[in-house]
Amino acid sequence: MFARFVSISLFIKYLRKLGEGLAWKEVFVLTFTGLKGAIGIALAMQMYRSKDFDHIISYLIMMHVTSNSLITLVIHGTTAGLVVKAFGLTSQKKV
């Protein structure tokens, strides 16, 4: 999450010029609700299908990465609405 926050913060100058802009509250929500292990699962699947690794080790890595992503998704998925409401980002902007 820290790396995601740093990368969004580095490009906030450019992100503010796109669309309606980007406030620091929105940066925090983007950091909190970002992708949850999609790349890790894809790499674990590649390792699991590969013949270069021991089947048991690749199975354990696949299960570890998948369960970690699932737990993160459940925790962040159930609390994301609370974070958005806490920052007051639920109301629509008047045009």
C-alpha cells in the first residue's frame, strides 16, 4: 500500500490535470482500494503450470498468494465503503 501511495503521489501533478482533478482524499481512497493481488496470482499460476518447479512448492506458493489476495479483498472490500464515507466522497459534485 505504501508503494501504491508513493506512485500515485509522484504523479498527482499530472493526474490533477485529467478529468475533474484529484484531491488528497481521493489519493488515499485509490491507495486503499487498489488492485488486490491480480499480478501475484497470475505469476503464481504461471509457476504452478511450469515444469521447472517442484509441484508441491508451486502448489504451496499458489495457495499462499491466492489466500493472501482473498483475505485482502475481503478486508478491503468490506471497509472501502466506510473509508469513502469517512472522507465525504459519497456526494456528487454540482456541474
